[in-house]
Amino acid sequence: MGNFIDYIRESGKETFAQRAFTEVDNLVLAMTSYIDFRGIAASMEENQRITVEQAAKRYRELHENQIPEELEAMAESKRFGQLLLSDYEEVFRTAKEKTQFAAVHISSEDGFDYISFRGTDESFVGWRENFTMSYQVIPAQRHAADYLNRILDRVNHSIYVGGHSKGGMLSVYAAASLTSEKAKQIKKIFSNDGPWLCKDIIDEKSYLGIKDKIIRISPDFSIIGTLFSKEKPDIIIKSSANGPGEHDAFTWQICNHQFMHSNDLQDKCKIYCRIIDGWMKKVSLTEREIFVKDLFHALEQAGAPSMYQLGTVGAGGLKRILFTFGKGRKESKLVMGKLFGQFLYGIFANFGVYFHREAVA
């Protein structure tokens, strides 16, 4: 039992011709787009391809012999080392239209293609987009749709599309934006714990033509992967982490080249999902927009360079966050109040049932 990096090493002697593409292979390729391939993989305009093995060597040269563990494992693998990287695109803007987007085209000489969309990085820009998609189409979604369209202008056979977290959602959105003719070229769409499309701003009819091609994979405690969706993920898997930490794909458990499956989402997870869903129903699109803008304005006042480093700002940084948000618009405070109220309702309405089940067990 291990994670997807262990899988890369254990399955490395078998090519895709020897063992067909699997759901775990999807995760490996979805996570590949998190790697910084600037100066390594060619852009779409350059129209060149480089093997994963060559990319790993170039990465070491550019980063003082440092390399991500997954890229090193892929490069040493017969299964992944000779896959080709191309059409690398990365957009990061902090100006008016804040954007965090990246994608890479992974292919082979014999016609295998996987389009990998990157999920959220540690930047405030990326996390702000995650919140923004609750009230409007975000720039990353438009970039993803344009990127996939341009790829299919050049590729005339069927392809896989996928990503992790926001990357999974971008995969669904981009495929749903295709013409019916181009959509026929999509073999499968993998959303690895990615949120669904917000029905308040995106017509459900837009993805009906591709719905049967979508495979949603989530751990058994999934908050991100159940956002905006009332349906269970298609595949629920086990994780070595607990709670929200299960979103980290490095914790997803794999045995004998397959995900270790769970029968259902955890009871605690279902409770939190109901709380969030109930809150979203009570908050208008306008209220969401004001809340997100005020929240991230307050977070940025803490002085931390990224979301993951908010915990290092100390009491002074926390004070600045609270003070700035406290001075925000009344709509933001109202939204926060609704969230707090929904959370308390969820605690009293559901947790008693949960703890009773735990005691009986």
C-alpha cells in the first residue's frame, strides 16, 4: 500500500501497451501539471515536444539539481519516462483580472493524449479564484476552454482530460464549452476531487452532452470535491490523512495498481457538506461577491506571501485581518453571520446523530 509516487515506481516496468491506462495513471498525469515546466516544456506556439526523462534532466539543470519527487520517479519509469510534454501554458496575473492557470499536454508517439489542468497553487490569487467561482465564471475557466479548443484544432483523435482540485473543475468546464463535434473527441474527463460547476451561474444543460464521460474521484472526506454537487463522487477512495487533509492527492491510498475504495463519504463529511450547501442557498450572488472581495482584502493585510504561510503571521497579522474585515461592508458581516448560524444549526441538528453512531460502534 502506498501513494501515487509509490505506484509510479512499482508499475514503472510496464508500458501502456503492456497494461492499459488506469484511474491511477490519470492521477499521476493530473498531478504532473503542478510541476513548473517554464523553460522546459515548449509552448503551443513553439510546437515542440520533450520526453519526461529529458524534462527531468533539464529541471535539475535549472534548479540546482533539485527536482520534485514525482518527476524524478516518472523519469526513471519505463511507463512514464518516454511520455512527451508539450503545449505548456501558464498564466498568473495579480492585476484587475486576477488569474492563476496552467496546463500541459502529455502524449505518446502512438496517439495517447492527456490534457492536464493545474489546480490551485498557494497564491492568494489562486485561492481567490476558488471563492470567486461561487458567483461568476473565473478567468481560469475561460483560459481552460480556449486551451482545450486550440489543442483539438491540432489533434484529430480521442483524448483524456483531467486535473486535481480546481484543475478537475477546469477539465469539466472546458469540455462542456466544446462544440458537439469536438466533444466527440473527448474519451474521459477526470475530476480528481474537483468542485462541480456552480449551477447559479452555469446552465446545467451545457454539460449534458459530456456528463457520461465525467469520472469524479474523491477521498471519503471531501469538501472541495463535493462543492456545488448533490451527487456522490463516482469513485470514493481511502486516504492516509484525516478530515480536510484528505484533499491532498499525495495521501490517496493505492494497492496492487488500484485505488483503495471506500463505500461512502464519512458521516462527518456529509454534515459539513450540508452546512456549506445550506449556507450557499441563503447567500445571494451579490453577497458572495462582496464577501470574497472583503475577505481577501483582509487576508492580504496580514503580510503573508501566500495562503499556506498565513499561519506564520503571528498575533499581529491576525489582528490586522480581523481589524480589516471588521471595517468591511455590512454585507460581508451578514454573510459571515449566515455561515456561523448555519454551522451552529448543523452542529445541533446532525452531530448528535453522528456521536450516537460513534458510541454504538
